[in-house]
Amino acid sequence: MATFLLTLGGMAFIMVIMAVGVLVTGRCLRGSCGGPDAVGPDGEPLNCAACPNRKTRISAS
């Protein structure tokens, strides 16, 4: 049982560190669609609508 709890605690710690890294850098998460640089067949970006940097990236292009 101690091994399970140690493993669970280690994984939780790693997830917290990754979450803090994303919050500190302020970058969008990249999904399976290719992230912010992916473009659809009609030329429209395939960005996530929830990304706060979406509008700035579209206007900067």
C-alpha cells in the first residue's frame, strides 16, 4: 500500500509541476490537431476557441 501511495503522490507532484509551468509561461496547450499553427483546408486557423492568445496570433499573421 505504501508503494501505491508513493507512486500516486509522485504522479500528482509531476502533474502539479507541469500545470504550474503552463500557467507561468502563458502558452496555449497544443492538441492533437497540431496546435496554433494548424490551418484548415479553407485557410482558417484550427485554434481552440478557448485559447486567450488566439486573437493575437490571428492578427499577427
